Amino acid sequence: MNKVFQSIIIALMSAMIPFFSSCSDDDSVNEWDMSYVSLLPADYLQPTPSFTLKHVEEEGIEGSVEFQFMATTQKAIAQDINVRYSVTCDGIDADKINLSDKNLVIKGGSTASEPITLSIQTGSIWKAPKKPLTIR
């Protein structure tokens, strides 16, 4: 009886193989050949910089932040890539966040863009947040 059930199961599994396999090659999108873009610190081989900020009661937060980053790909690309990005931070007005350039461009034949500097003005410019600050 077991051999009958085994034969039936093997026959059913063999009959279902065509439904799970495909004969066509879809080479239009191959995740291994794609170029992925990442944002990295400009000196990503060095330790991440730290910033000292001072909380002044009733005034807000004082200090300054300056950080360089760039767009990178894992391999050289054939044509230029324009990277669009935005910078926001809870508790900081958008006009207080300065960027040295609004556009990141990875040139064809390269793996990285020129660095962009993000800076936040010094002085008591941040409003005292009601919740922890999150920089995205």
C-alpha cells in the first residue's frame, strides 16, 4: 500500500514541475547587473564624526554640525546618474540646514559623486524639541 501512495505522490510531483518552472529567459531585469546608489560619508573609511551640542534650558540647543557625504555605486557606471535628495530634521527649521550643493551627480565611468557638505548654523538656532531629534 505504501508503494502505491509513493507512486501517486511521485507522479503528482512530476506532473506539477512544469507549473513551477519557466522556459523563457527574462534578461530585461537582472538584479546582479544593476547599479545600486548609496549615500555614504565622504570619508567612509574613517570613524563617523561626532558633534558636541549643548542644551540651554528655555533657549534650545546650541552647537554646530558639519558633515560631508556623497553618492556611490558598487561598480563604475556607463552614464551620468543624477541623485535627488532632501534633508529634514525634527525640531530644526529647514532654512537653518545648509547644503553646499543641491544636486549629486555620479559621472559616467565613476563610482562616486563629489562630496556635499551639510552644515547647520551655529548658535542657539534650534527650538527646544518636545521629542528626541531624528535626522533622516
